[in-house]
Amino acid sequence: MEAVRVECPVGTAPRLPYQLWVTYADGHKEYRQVRWENAALATEEAEATLPAGTDYTVQGFITGDLTTAQGLPVEAAVHVTAAPYAVPAAAPVAEPLPLNCVHLTGDNRLRHNRDLDIDHLLTLDVRQQLYNYRDTYGLPTDGYPVSDGWDSPTTKLKGHGSGHYMSALALAYASCPDADKRQQLKANARVMVDELRRCQERTFVYDRTLGRYREARDLAPEAELLQLGGTWADFDRYKQDYAHYGYGYLGAIPAQHCALVEAYRPYNNDEWVWAPYYCVHKQLAGLIDIATYIDDRAIARKALLVAKDMGLWVWNRLHYRTFVQMGGTQDERRARPGNRYEMWNTYIAGEVGGMAESLARLSAMVTDKQERARLLEAATYFDSPAFFDPLKRNIDAIRNRHANQHIPMVTGALRTFRAGGDGSYYQLARNFWTMVQGRYRYAMGGVGDDEKFREPYTQMHAMCAAKEPTMNETCCAYNLAKLTRDLNGYNPNDARYMDFYERVLYNQIVGSLRPTDYAVLYQYAVGKDASKPWGNETPQSTCCGGTGSENPVKYQEATYFVGGDTLWVALYLPTTARWETMKTTILQTCTWPAERSVIQFPDGSRRPFCIKLRVPYWATRGFDIRVNGQSLFASAKPHPGSYVTLPMRRWTADDSIEVVMPFTLHVDYGPDPVDGAWLGAFMQGPLVMAADSTGHFLPDYAADRRITHYFPLPKSSNYENQTVHP
Ligand SMILES: [Zn+2]
């Protein structure tokens, strides 16, 4: 193994690699996962107090090795430095090509799932998505079917599903090749935006006493706020009172629910709230996606207007009604309503999804200077110091937290950095991502046990203890993919990001849609005898029904990144793409999944550019790149987990780049031996394998029997009579 030496800025715990490149006695080389022994919170906190100039070591182990009971010992030499980590420029080095410029081709599971999702979306009644809004703004609901699932009349997460529905419409519109279906998607987007604006306009109430419109800050002043109830009877009363929501409020639940979070009311669907800002985020994201992808100016502008007015409602409410106080006991911190330190550190009720991400995106889309500034300021109002401050110091503050509550906050932090926030937002996002890789992820790429991060390095014990498929929530995979895409924009030459994106996309995200008839997964059960608990058939059904409706219409979104005169081929997916800056079309021909891919430019290119091709971490045998038939690597092969650069040139229609990457069988070992034995997942190239028998979970959790790829194990293994499949 290579020696591990890291420079660690004073005040932080060291950034240690989660995988190491190892060479075996027979000459074979590959990456192996490492478990470091400094994961105890007290140890990390002590490391972060060491003065500059200190040298120390951290012990670790390569997992899945029998040298000792804990694995093969390794050691990291850490040097504490006075200099902080470098901060990149706010503008990413590379951006994915826009979603509507990249299209899936070929006959494969990706296209099949995309089309199944689009057809399913078109079966949904757009009026059902609007039922709650009309009900919340005093408009008649005759002819509007009652909303379902977590948007139904008996839940307080209303609005989350209609938000996802809008995102799914917009992403489907960007990805759909069928003109008729595109028209239907656009028509539904128009209905959503028109009706939501009608509801929102009901909050434009001029108050003669105030001499201005009623605003968010006028709703429930402190004394009144403390008297607000949260029962269903209260809910029904609030929705009669839409004239007091404040200018611009848009929600499928009354605005009082956002205010109740300021009084630290807990997650309790009957007595208090669920997660009001989580729903606000989904709606903002849906409107922003419509404004981004629907190429009808009237629809796009109105969607942006609705989103902006709601974004400014959020700014107004939080600006005038909330503050941050970090010190003291919890009782002292909660002595007054509106302490954001406490609000966002509350289990579920304080779940805000990607509020910061959407507000930062929105701020970049509006033109008025003051509105831009306020929207960006509003994004920072969702900072959670209890979560962010340790992460900035690379201290693992994520253990035992709700996974999907916190991953989007990190994506939001990175967007805040991009929109002008300070460098610590970037550092915390990077630290978080690396922590997840080393300490929490499953082979599939997902995380979570009963929706939570548990103690670090306990994945295998969690799997063995699971009696039901309540692990590995698919929303987490959706959000980790989004965070990875955004981090890759700042680090496009670091293949670890897209190696992970490939892992979570190919395994969990693609596998979470039932290909026979539309259904998606909430928990993508992993572990011994795990099978897939299908369900969640609509965007409103559950959180994962919501993210699940978006996934198949954006599988291709991170295939290509571009920046300056460089094209990064980050994923090997059968696609055609348009890079408008270079006036070039990229044609990538391959199967999915691919062991060989051919990249061509049928129109040539107007200007010269260079190409970077990802060498996946698993491509340890037989990898090659052939440009116009000539191998680039007759002898020394490129390092797996890197990018190969094809120098700048003007590409012609005759050029052909062939990437050969035979899948290698390897084992992704978990970090924690169980009863003295190492456990892991067989992987064939990027694909996690599953054994061909299930039966532990309930019979109605039918496994996916429509398998596309089988790989026999080598005869020399102990499993020679079995077949594994993805
Ligand atoms: Zn979910």
C-alpha cells in the first residue's frame, strides 16, 4: 500500500482516505475500503484541538482481510498545519450539459424506465394535485379528486407530492422524445402554475392600518404564536384565514404551520405539525424546474414569479421573526420563539429539505438586486449550526441523525457557497460527502437504517439485525446523487465523485423502479435475504414516491460535464448530447451497462476541445482507449479511479473514441465483521450482485424477476453452482 500522509489544518479532524490502492502478492491491484480508528466523537474533537505543528498517527484497517480480527493494519501520519484548506472559486469548474441537451438512446432498462415513468405521469389527474391548494385558499374543490398518500386530508405533509409532481413534469418534458407527450406535460405544467398563482393572489391583501400589504411577519405575533394549536380542528380554522397568510404565501397547508415550527412544536401529525418547510421546498423546487425546463415563456415566467413571491415570503418571515442563539441550555435557547438553532435541529418538524438549495437557485434567476440579496439571505437562514459547525471541522456530526433530513441541507450549503457564501460551506459539503463514503454507505450507494445514520461503520450489523426491509431509503440516494453531481462540478478531475454517482445510479436509483408495472421503492432493502418492497405509486404517496417520480426522467443528467474547452465523459451511457458552445453533437453508443463504449462527433466540432474520459475505480483489468483504432495504452494502463485526457484538437465526423472496460469481479466489504466473519457484496464492475433466492421478508414483497444480466461466478470460487445477478 502507499503510505498515508495528510496535512490537517488546525482546528479540524484529519481528512483520511476511505479507500486505498493495494497491490497483492500475485501483482493484482485494486481499491479496498479502510476503517479508521478515530471515529469516536471524543477522539475527533480532541484531534481538532491540537496545535499547528503537531504530528500524530491514526490507526486503521483494510476491511475484509484476515491478518488480524479487525483487518490489515494501516497507519496514517497526520501533520497539523496553520494553513486552512484552499477554497475553490464560487463558480464551478465544470457544469453538466443541460438536461434537455442529453438524451438516452438504445434499447435498455434506462429508456424503458424513462418511458414507463412518463406514461405513468400522464395518467395522473392534474386536478388531484391541486385539491389541497384550493382547500387551503377557500376555493371550491368540486371536480378536484382528493389528494392521496402523504398529501391526503389526514396528513400534514400536503404539498410535498404536488411539488415533486411539478419537478417530474418539467424533467420529463426535458427528457421526453415524443412531441405529443411533451405537449401534454406542458399543458399540465400550465394548469399547475396558473392555479397556484390564483391561490397565491388570495394573499395579496392590503391593510389600511399598516399602510401596506399584509406580510409574512404580520401573521401570529409572538403572544398569539404561543397560543396557536396544531390539531385538525385548528388546521380547519387556519385555512379559512388565508387572508392573513401574508403576501405571497404558497402552500398546500396553512401558513400557520410554518409559524408553529418557531414555537418548537414537535412532529406529530395529529397534534402538531409534520415538516412544513419540507413541503415548501418541494413546491419551490417544482416551480423552479418548470421555470428552467418548460420552453414556453408565459409558463416559465409565471412559475418563476410564483416561486419568487413565496421565496420572499420566507425571507420576510424568517428575517423579522427568527434569530440564532447558540449558547445556554435548551430551555434557555427556547425561552423565546424563533431560535433557528433549535428550529432546524428538531427531529422531522425541523426538516427543511433543500430550502437553501432552492432559494440560492432562485436568487440566481431573478434580476432585481434587492430580491436577489434577500433570497440569498433567506437561503442562509436555513443554516443549522448544530449540524454545520462540527462538519466544517470535519467532525462527524451526522451520526444518529435522520439521513434524508440532513443530506439536502448539505446540498443547500454547497449552493449557498456557489451563490456567494463563504468557503466553509464548501468545506462542510466536502467533509460530509467523504464521511458518508467511509462510514455509512452500503455497496448500493445508499445509506440509512430506519431512516437514520447510525454509529459510523455499523452497516453490516444493521443488515444482520434487520427483521424487515426498513433500511436504505431511496430519497437518500436521490439526494446523495444530487450532492455528488454538484461537488463534481468543483472537482471534475477527481473520479471518486462520478465513481460514486455511477454506483448509486446504476444500483439503487435505476433498481428502485419496478419495470413491469409502475411502482417504486421507499426502502431499498439491503442485506441478507432482502427483497424489494414495491409501492409508492404516485408522487403524493410518500417522500420516495415523490423523488421516485423524478429519478427516471433524469438518469442522464450527469453523463457529460463541460467547462472552458474541456468535455468530461463522466458516465458511459448510451446517449446523444448537444454541446452548444462548441456547436457539436456527442454520440455515445453502448449497451447499458457498458463494458465497451464508442464516442463520436457526427457534426465534427467548430472549435478544438479536449476530452477527459473516466477510468472507473473497478476497471483494474483490460482497460483501454482506442482513438481511431489506435490503442493509447499498449503497455502501461491508466490508473483506475482517474481521468484520461485526450489532448485538444478539432474533432471530425470521422473520429471514433472507443473505451474498453471489462467488468471485474470484486468484493465491496462492509466495515464491521459480524460474529468474526467479514461480509461484503459481490460486484461485477459497477453492479452490485444479489443471490438468486429471497424469502426472508413477507411474500407480498415480490422480488424483481425481470432480470437483464446474469454473471456466472468463476469456477474456482466456493460458489460455483450459483449464479449472481444485479
Ligand atoms: Zn423518502
